Amino acid sequence: MGDRSYLDWPFLEDHHRVLERDLRAWAKTELAELGHEEPRDDDALNALSLRMVARLAEGGWLRYCVAAPHGGLTEKFDVRALCIIRETLAQYSGLADFCFIMQGLGSGAISLFGSDELKAEYLPGVASGERIAAFALSEPGSGSDVAAMATTAREDGDAYVIDGEKTLISNAGIAAQYVVFARTGEAPGARGLSAFVVDGDAPGFSVTERFQVIAPHPLGTLTFDGCRVAKSRMLGAPGDGFKVAMASLDVFRSTVGAAALGFARCAMDQAMERAKTRISFGKPISEFQLIQEKIADMALNIDASALLVYRSAWTKDTIGGRATREAAMAKLHATEAAQQVIDQAVQIFGGQGVIVGNVVERLYREIRALRIYEGTSEIQKLIIAGQALTEDAT
Ligand SMILES: Cc1cc2nc3c(=O)[nH]c(=O)nc-3n(C[C@H](O)[C@H](O)[C@H](O)COP(=O)(O)OP(=O)(O)OC[C@H]3O[C@@H](n4cnc5c(N)ncnc54)[C@H](O)[C@@H]3O)c2cc1C
């Protein structure tokens, strides 16, 4: 196990340190075999994901994904706890990390904006692992450009009727509930969107496509064809959809950085072990300065990422309000840096690094999507620059 000094940093409180210790002990035993299965097909992946969610629920970890008193531990999200959990799980299993956080992202808008009735109906099942959650924002013609969303929700009596398509949706096909964003037209662009909770068995809703991903992960396309959703299933007010989506991402975006950090720490541990034991030209390769340069870059990247991730989570937890800039910096740096760290680990392993089944080979695949989902690296740069320019103008 590598450097753990970050746990002493003032961004964290004692209960976060206890959480890390307990989760690490749990993950070592509970994820030992389950965490490294590579499913053969969609059915096997669905089954493994369901088992993973059930195991995370048994451990009590999903209680961090929803608000109290509806199955959660705290009324407000503990973003530092979410980051500790993702960072730790990612060191043992990418799928465990994914299954954990999708319960949070997929239901976060309900915790943040749901009526008491919606919270009571949907959140306890998410915390207990009985209901899988999903978040459906992206569309074939609207990924980074959320305001270009084409899916519509038309008012009809006591309901809205949703028509359109969502794609690249995590947990497609296994989710019991989807937070769905659609155009209700109160204003042009981003101000004319609303958010709804849609049940996985709602008439007019179907999963029409599944994708194979480089690191196994349930992902697919949703089609809405005259799908009626009661008005009481709206999250926030009509036209609040963009606000609902951005507030959810404001909580969960820094946790993507935390997962990347976990992958990077795992790669670093592997690379250190290899560098100290692999003999080349008569000595361990760790004695060569070109290898030491890589180790220095990896250690620096990891610490810089951890500082940004826990600064962002601390800001959200203790100062409150939006932490958009901090979350964008954390996600951008930690995911890009982790890609470099893992690539350097593969290089330190030489040919063994690209053999399927090697931990660093798996990490090389696991990390890639994190630079794309919940806002690409380019979009994070636009957010950071936009905020810097706005502040400079005031
Ligand atoms: C594994 C995985 C899981 C996902 N899960 C979900 C999910 O659960 N729910 C969900 O709603 N979505 C999900 N997504 C979708 C994800 O959020 C989108 O892929 C992402 O927002 C990018 O959108 P896009 O793929 O349409 O790319 P595009 O928006 O088409 O972007 C293509 C490229 O152009 C760049 N680009 C776009 N606009 C600009 C600009 N203005 N300036 C500079 N560069 C720009 C982008 O950075 C990117 O490099 C997931 C994606 C992946 C890969």
C-alpha cells in the first residue's frame, strides 16, 4: 500500500479517516473475486452489476448515496465521504466504483430536488440496493451541448408525455428508475428543460440499444415513445431542468476525479513493486534515473490530484453553494493525470504491461472514459476559463 499521508490533511475529518480504514478492510475481502470478473456478454455484465450493487448495499456504503432520512446517513451529501469511497473502491474494482456512484448520480436529483413523496418512494430502495438508479441527460445530438437537447415533454392533463432518445446512459436496462431531462419549452435553450423521474417499466419507455465499452459497464440507448409521466414526478419546477442537472454534477463531478485518483494510486503501487523487483542490466530498474523520473512524475501527479479533489470536496461540504470551478479543476486534472500515471506504469512493466489480465492493462482501459463522462476535459477547461474571465470582469 502506497503513501497514505493525504489522510492527515486538514480537508478531512476523523470520520472520513475511519471510513477509509473500514472500507479498505471491507474491499480487501468482499471484492477479492467479484471485483476482477470480466463478464463475457451483456447478460453476464448485468448480473455482475446487480451482485455488486447488492454487496455494496450489504456493506452499508450505498447509504452515502442518498439523503437522510430516506435511507441516507446525512441530510446533505458528504462529498468528501463520496470521494474517499470512490478513491478506495477504484483501487480494488472499477465496476464496484461505477456501481456505487451510479446509485448516487442516478438518484442525486431526487435527493436535491424531489418532493417528500418522491424521496420516500425512490430513495430507500436505492440505499438498500433494491432499486438501481440512472441519470439520462445525453442524446445522440446533444452531449457536451446540453442546451441542444431534442427530447420533448409535452403537458397533457395531469401528466407530461415524453418523446425522444437518450444515449450513452449508464445502467440502461438494469435501472428501476431514470432521472430524465426533456425540453418543456418555458424558454429557449437551457432554460426550457425540466427533469422527471421515469420508472424502468413505464409504458412508452424502452431500452433500444446496448454498447460494449472498453472497461465493462452497462451502457445503452433509451427510447421514449409517448411515455406518460405524472406531473408529480417532476423534479423542481418546470424549466428547472438545467439547474437540476448542473446541481447534481456539482456534487458528483469531483468524485470522478477521486475515482481517477484511486486508479492512479493502484497503478503507482503496481509500478513501484515492479520497478523494485525487475532486474535489467544487472540491477533493479528502479535504480535507473529514467525510471525514477517516471516515479517522481507519478507521485507529483497523484498528490496534485488529491489536493484538487479534496479541496473541491471540502469546499462543497464546508463553504456550501456551488463549487463548479473547484469541481471542474479536480475532475480535469485528476483524470488527465491518472491517464499519464497509468501509461507510465504500463511503460515500467514493459511488455507485461499490455498483457490482458495484468492490473495495469485493466487500469489503462478503466481510466479512459473518465476524461469524457460528466463533462469532457475540454468542457471543464471552458468552465474554468469562463469563471476566471467573469471574475476578472467584476
Ligand atoms: C462510459 C460512459 C458513461 C456515460 N454515462 C452517462 C450517463 O449515465 N448519463 C448521461 O446522460 N450521459 C452519459 N455519458 C455520456 C457523456 O456524458 C457524453 O459522452 C459527454 O458529455 C460528451 O458528449 P458526446 O459524447 O456527445 O461528445 P461531443 O459533445 O460530441 O464532443 C465530442 C468532442 O468535441 C469536444 N467539444 C464539444 N464541444 C466543444 C467545445 N465547445 N469546445 C471544445 N471542444 C468541444 C468534446 O470535448 C469532445 O472531445 C456517458 C459516457 C460514457 C463514455
